[in-house]
Amino acid sequence: MVPPLSATTVQDHVALAEIELCGELMIAASATEADRLTADRIDEVLKVSPGAGRPPGGPAGS
């Protein structure tokens, strides 16, 4: 028997967003024929600008 949900159910919106992003990456990875997603493809899936958050001069596709 599953216990009923209480009216004080807490939702972690950050965790839910991270789970959704992981799901989007898994879908993209399963749809590619390559061994791995490129950094540019990951940026596209996550809807971030290319190079955002990467150190200058650092490897782009590692």
C-alpha cells in the first residue's frame, strides 16, 4: 500500500530542472550515431551559448 501524499509535499525545483536536463541529454545521446555528444551539441541541447562556463583556452570537446 502506498502512503497518501500529504498537502505539504515539498518540491525541489532545482533538482527537477536538473533531472529534466539530464533527460534531454540522454535523448540527444541516444539519437546520435557518434560515440559521444560534441560540446557544441551539448550546448545546443542545454540551450546555453557556445563556450559559456568554459575556461578561456581550455579544451572544447573533452
